[in-house]
Amino acid sequence: AAFVYSVKHHLREEYGFHHVKDCVPNLKNWRKKPKFITITDGSDEGSIVKTNCPMDIACQIGSFFTYIKDKNLMDPQIYLISHNVLVSIVETVSSLERIQSTPLPRIYA
């Protein structure tokens, strides 16, 4: 559910993790360093940090899949299927971002 909520808020340009903090359980230390994908507005003072929450959640899910596969808790075929589904989801989010940034022709405006 956290991924779906994060996509919705990301497309609305409501950045941050506060929208999904109730959906994400307390994660254990299966990932060594947290990696947050951030974009800043370029200014040093008072810069706005825009987190790409859907991509960070997708990275966490992918890291978790790798972790449980390395611990032999997941069959390699199931891992491959899960990884392909995750890639498909990330491609869908990229398509949604492209659709969002495409301007409407004047005739429809």
C-alpha cells in the first residue's frame, strides 16, 4: 500500500515520506545504508529537497528480494518472477511521470 500512496503523492508533487509513514512497517537492518533518491532545486540556502519516494520504496523492495534470495529463503525462479514484476512496476511509474509532464495541445486546453 505504501508504494501506491507514494506514487499518488509523487505525481501530485507532494514530496516526502510523511504520507506513507503509517503504511511502512519498521524495517530491519537487511539493507546496509539507506539510499534516498533526492532532487534539490539547486539553491544552497533554503533548498527544497524532493524525494522520489516511489523509487526509494522500489529499491528497498528489490534489496529485500535480493536479501531473502541470498539467504536461500526464496526459490530462484520466484526471485526472477518477483524481480520482473518490480521492473514492470518501476516502468509503469516512469510512464506515469512522462504522461504527467506531457503538455496538452492547445486545442484541448
